[in-house]
Amino acid sequence: MTRAVLDVYAALIGLVVGSFLNAVIHRVPRGQSLVRPGSRCPWCGSPIRVRDNLPLVSFLLLRGRCRQCSAPIAWRYPLVELVTAAAFVVCAERFGPRLEAAAAATFLAFLLALAAIDVEHFLLPDSLTFPGMAAGLALQPWIPGVTLIEALAGVLVGAGLLFLIAEGWAWLRQEEGMGLGDAKLLAMVGAFLGWKGVLITLFLGCLAGSLVGIALLVTARGGAKTRLPFGAFLALGAAATLFWGTAALDRYLRLL
């Protein structure tokens, strides 16, 4: 299989998975079934026909509006499909036509769904984080550089580290600093990337969150009390750790 064919194949699978992730992002926070009813317009409730439910293509053909009521279709739908397709292509390029690419794509799909839900609802559902932990442990044979023992340690470190930070913040400030959903998300990261991946992810997530917080302060678009979707920053850090690995941490530990 040539690289071009592999990339096209990965992109097509990514578009289909992205379409499914849109259903997950919309329905899971609302406690709705992913199976029934079928796809419907959130404005008029009209069933969406197969020809109007083609990933990305239908959005372009319909010019971003529902065929029945002409209500605008949120830009999140094509954006999630495009990002998922791009992520799957990157996995194919990075790992080739191997099961490692499928494992990495699965991880990124979980991260994308959780990040999008957190941005919209400030929520990280257990119905995604717990299956994500199970998937990470089950896929360990195809995740490079991480053993099952390291993955189990990653689950414990990921959950325990943020739990202690959250409890410490609540004790010191008498207010909730972050939800336990963040700890469960980091535990899921540990299941895929091991305890070293947890540390790198947490560092990158805190760095990204701090930069966004500073930008909001400088532009007067937020204050010290502005709530940020920390899970989305953790997801971004985890994606970066997946591809760039823990080499920097390994080099640092060798110096100690």
C-alpha cells in the first residue's frame, strides 16, 4: 500500500469516525442514546436522510443549513470531522499500516470527543473516560514504548495526582478548583501512555491552560475567576505526548 493510498484510506475512516463523534459529543452530555432515534435536526426534529448525512460532503452541499427548516448547522460538525480525518492521517504517517496506528487513532478519538464536550459543557462523562481506560489497557500490546505495568501505574498516578491537587486546592481556597472528571481523564491518558506520559501530559496541559488564561487577562476577556475547560488542555497535551513521546522526560531522569 503506497503512502498516498494509506493517507486517503485513513482520511475516509477519520471522516466516518468524526461523524460518529459528533453524535457522541451532542448526545452523551444530554444523556441520550447513541442508537435511537436516528440522526435528526436539533432545531426542527426532522430525520436526516442518508444523502444529507455524508461526512463533510453534505454540509458543503447543503451550504451549512438543514434541508427541512433551513436552520444553520453548527460549524462544530464539519470541524470535528476534519480534525478527526487529519488526526487519523497523522497516525497513519507516524505508525504506518500497523495496529499501532489504529491504537493511536482510538486514543485520539476519545480525546477529541472529551475535549469537545468539556469545551461546551465543562463536563467529562464517566461513560467515556472509563471505557477509555479499558481501551487503553486492552490496546497496550500495540502502543509503542509502554508496558502493561507502566499503563496500570499510569492509571493510578493519573487519577491520584489530580485528585490530590483538587483536594489540596479545595482545602486551601475553600472552593472547587477542578472536577474529578479531569482526574479520570488523566487516568485514561495513563492507561494509554503510562505514568511518564501522565507527567508530560499534565505539564503540557498546565502550560497550555496558563497561556490561554494569561491571554484572556491581557485582552480583558477574562479574569482570575474565569472558568477554563482544563480537560481540553489535558487532551491537547496527551495528543502531543503521543507523537513526541517521553524522550525529554527520559533524558531528564537520566541526569538525576
